[in-house]
Amino acid sequence: MKRWGLMLVILLLVPILAACGQTTEAEDRLEQSTPSLQEQIRGAVIVPPRQIEDFTLPSTDGEFRFSDLRGKLVLIYFGYMTCPDVCPTSGAHLKRVYEEINRPDDLAVVFVTVDPERDTLDRLRPYIKLFNEDFVALRGEGDALQEVLNQFGVVAIRRQVGESALSYLMDHTASIFLVNQEGLLISQFIFGLGSDDILHDVELLLE
């Protein structure tokens, strides 16, 4: 990868964390515990926490509705199948976390492709199931996908690297996001944090 490309990826690692509007009761409760969370959580705590609005996208397990995961912790990350390094590493981290967590039924792992042109659901299904049969991959297009990216502050930029129309990379935000049982985005694991850090925070929040 060219030097400027690496710099761009680095710049995209940390999404915009601004939030607006009135806080909900759940946000207020979580915000009150933020000092304690900041001391214990290894990921980057999002202050104030952000309510993720419900959305629906096609998935490898049928129609996916985000609100159906209410009551579970959710680890969600964005990437694409031909990603050369970041996405396979993130997937491996999440595979280990899910297999070692004491209460896997209380955790959901979701992958959202930022490359719907190449990543069809038929291709995504065997890809995501290689990590774990319980993982689900989502595929959205146009405004439907962009709205989800915006909610998490994710940036994805197509970068052509060859003459073919399909010869490109997707420079994208390289974070895993943690949403709590009430649908609040509370922290993110910037690329470089390992599975031990993610496992620590998930177990902490499941206690």
C-alpha cells in the first residue's frame, strides 16, 4: 500500500464521536457511570453514549433488524471480504472473544460490508461463517448503507489500484464498536487493541 494510502487509513481509524439532541433515560443512566467506565474499560469510551436508531438490512441470516438484538451486547464492525489485513485481524479477534466469553448467548457479532458491489450475500455467507456460525453479515446499498455508516461515524472511501473496474481497495474506519443492551453505542476498539482487551470489556459489561 502506498504511503499516502496508509496515512489515510490511519486518519480514518477514529470516527467522529459527536452526538446531538436530547439524551434518553438510558443515556443519562450510563452517563452517570462514565467515570467508572473510563477507569475500567480498555476501549475508547464514547461520551455521551449515542443511541443507535433502529435499521433494517438484508443479512446472511435473512432480514436483519437492529432492534431485535435489544437485551444483548453487540460487537459490530465494518469492512469487506477482500480487505488485505485489518478485517481478517478483526474477525479473528471477535472469533476468539465469542468462543471464550462465559455467556455467548448474551453477545451478538455483526459484520457490515462497505463494499456491496463485490460482497454479495451469497459470498458473504461462507465468509462470515468461517469465523463463527453465529456471526451475521449485513449488506446494504446507497442511502440505506450510508445511514448506518453515519450512525457509527464510519468512513469508507474507494481507492482504485488497477485498471479493472473491480481493482480497488476500500479505505475504511478500522474500529470494532460496542453497543450495550439498551442500544447505546458506548465504546469502540480502535485497530491495534487485541482480543484480550475486547474480551475484558465484554465480560465487564456482562457482569
